[in-house]
Amino acid sequence: MKDVCTGSQTVGPFFRIGLDYLFGQTAEQQAAGSLTVRGLVLDANRNPVPDAMIELWYADPAGRYATEPSQAGTLPGCLSPGFARVDTADDGTFGFSLVKPGPVPFDDSRTQAPHVEVLFFARGLLRHMITRMYFPGEAANAADPVLQSVPENRRATLIAQPDPQHPDSLLWNIVLQGEQETVFFAW
């Protein structure tokens, strides 16, 4: 039998093809009282990253995580309580809606500011990347133990910004490498 070389292959393209049924909703589906978050995923060369998946984990407005689907009420047109997956479009854009989570305990003496845990999956990554999105103008950001562990000049990559054209919307980009790279955690 003759040895045959095969080409190398990175992980993917599985997100759009195999995970359609897992994706949440788009930014157009929004319940009363919810915020829309829109963003763009960019690589080191500032090119959009298509066909990626963003997984979101967050508390309810009272700062509780749903451990069972029956423990959290469903908001019509909003993401499933506490969890969702959204994909990036061909132009690297993504969007989702949620009701702003409340602060959650960190340990016996400290509280975390309202935030969304974000797991990022894409071609070429053999392991997901983990980051957070915090909310702008949140007083609790100043004392959040995780945010305060990030060098001050990099914290802005974790805080969404108000969308000047849409009052109930936020803008937050994920930059994978280079200047203004989003902070990723080794958890």
C-alpha cells in the first residue's frame, strides 16, 4: 500500500452547517425591557470573522443563574433565560437581545458587576476562548474583582458602548488579536 499525504484541515466549518438549531435569535427579536447588543468579530488583520459561534451565559435581573429551565421565566422574543448561542454573519456581525443581568456574588465578601460570560468558537481554534461583556455606566464595574484584575488600559475591550443611533442598544466588538484585542481569560 502506498503512503498518501492528505491536506491539513482546521476545525470547521461546522458552526453554520451543523449548529443552526442551537442558535438563538437575531437582534430584531426583542422583548420589552431588553437591550440589543450588536457587534463585529475581527481577526488580527481587522478582517471580519464569518461562521463563528458566540455562546452567552448570564444571570437574571435579580442576579440568579437558572440551573433548570423551569426555574427561570421565558421572555417572549428574548434569548432563553441565562443561555444562548448566536452566530456571526458573512460580514462578521452578530446580534442578540437580553434583559440586563443583575450583580452576582463572587465570594463571601465581594460582588461581580452585571456581565455576560462569553465563549467564542471559530475555525482554527482547537479550544474556545472565554471573555466577558460588561455594561457601560455601571457603578459596580469599579469594584468588580474580575474586571479590576485586568490592566486598566485593557478594560475598555470588555465594556460595551451605547449605540448613539439606538437608545436601547449597545455596541461591543470582539477583536481576536492585535491592537485593541479583546481580553480573554484562561479559565
